Amino acid sequence: MTATPASSDHTEGRLFAAGNGVLVCRYPVATDLPIPLGITAPAGLRLLTWAFTGFGGAEPDPAGLLVLHDAQAVLAEGGALTLETHFRDVAIACPRPRPVAELTHPERGALGGAVLAAVTPETLDALATLFTLLAPAVADAPVPANAPRLTLARDGDGAATLSGASVPNYLLIRSRTTWSCARVAQATLRFGPAPEASLTLAPAWGTPRDAPVEAALLLGAGTATAAALQAGGRR
């Protein structure tokens, strides 16, 4: 356990453990909303992404949510961390982590989009630990009428067709209660009045789907967009 600062000049936070060294830290924030930039202490603790929650509603409880990768388990029993922000450093002291499943529904909703938008080849393994908990909050929202249309190949997980000219980096797919993630290994764009992309997919995380697909999310650089599944794919 890392030492708690000797002075009282620190913020009381809470930790939630997701496994595989992934933690979520919840801490109160003021109206100046200092934007998280990184973790300066302890060494080895990495900030993967963050979100704010608790604004509005009958009983506002503004808070920051940090997704951390604690590869060396320095906060396995709780302790203190120093958050670098664009305004000032914030010292946060936390007791022993609780299970990540204790995050509230609003907290999951706030974190879901942030986690999915932060997926890169370097963060995928860590952030995937949170997919099954946080992705439903994004996938279960109504799909916009102008959402990109996704058609998945009938004969496997290796190809898809997507309307529009934007190509995601990953597809996150829900089949019943099972999630899987595919990397867009290659894309061929067809321009014109109705642009379309033919995608070649490679497995990135999870197991191949063995049931009808119920939801699909397009993960790009800093974005997470729901897709409209089209007839003709494996529904």
C-alpha cells in the first residue's frame, strides 16, 4: 500500500478493481473541472482515460472517474496517487479497492463512451477488461436515424460493409451477452453519392460470435459510434 500524504491537503477518493491491473478511481471535483492529464505518482501507474459524472439531477455529486492501469499492483491495497491536471496537481487518497461492479449506472454511462473511444493497440488489452461492464450503457442507447449502416458477412467474422466514408479502427460486437472485438485490418472505400467501405477484419479480443449479432459499435480515434445493423448480415 502506498503511503497516504502526511498533510490533510488531499482529496478522499475511492478505487474500484476490474482485474488485470485495471482500476477505476472516483474522486470529487469542484466547478473549475481540472482536466486530467496523467499520473505523476506512484511510479508505474498509468492513466488510460477519464470522464466526469454527477452533474445535474436532484442531488448533484460532481466527480471525476479515472481509468488506471496498475501493472505493478501498487494500489492493490489502496493508497495515494497524484493526478496531474491542466490547472494543478491533485493528491487523492483511497482505501482498499471495491469491486468495479459497484459503479453506479450513471457512472458506467459516463465511463462507457470514454473507455471505448480510448481503445488503441496499446490500450486494448487493459480496456477490454471493462467492455462487458461499460459497453452495454453505450450499445443499449437508441441508434440514431443517421447512424452508419453495418452489414456483417454471413460466412464468418472476417468481413463487413459500412456505409459512409469514415473507417473505424475496431468493431465491438455483442452477440447475446458475449462481446468480441475485431480490428479493421484493411478498408477499401467506394466514393460517390452513397459512399461505402468494404472492411477486412481480424480478431482482436474475445471469442468468435456463435449467435445473432444484436449490437455493434464502431471505435475510432477518440470516438465510439453505434452502427445500424443491416439485413443481409448475421443478425
